[in-house]
Amino acid sequence: MLDHYKELQERYEFQMGPARGRMATALDILTDALALVGQHGVYCRSSRQPQFPAMDVRLILQQIQDSKGLIIEALAELKKQ
């Protein structure tokens, strides 16, 4: 499933350990998804507010950003331990 990120995951796991390495890989995957959805938002505009992406694109962007925030918080907490 994560063949595309296999090398990156192995590098992160070597540098940070298994749990933190997997979370760092997930963070990279979410960052890539955020970029792709952002690009889609350029073409998929709201009919009521053409200066903004469509509502579904905005919701997806927010969910990805929230997920990234949780992972960053968890990584910081693990680093303290």
C-alpha cells in the first residue's frame, strides 16, 4: 500500500525509530495530499464565491490540516519522552 513511500519510511524509521518514523511518513503523505487538493481547488471554484475553492475542497483541506496538527503534536509529545 505504501510502496511509493517505502524508502522514505525506512529512512525516517532509521532516524527516529519505528513509531515516530511512521508518523513522520504519514505527515509527508498528508502534506502531499494537501498539495494535490490545493491544486484541485484552483480549478474547482465555488459558484457563490469564485475567489474561494468549492466548499468540499475547503473541508478536505481543513481536515488534512487538522490531521497534520495532531500528528505534529503527537511527535512533539513522543520527543519529550
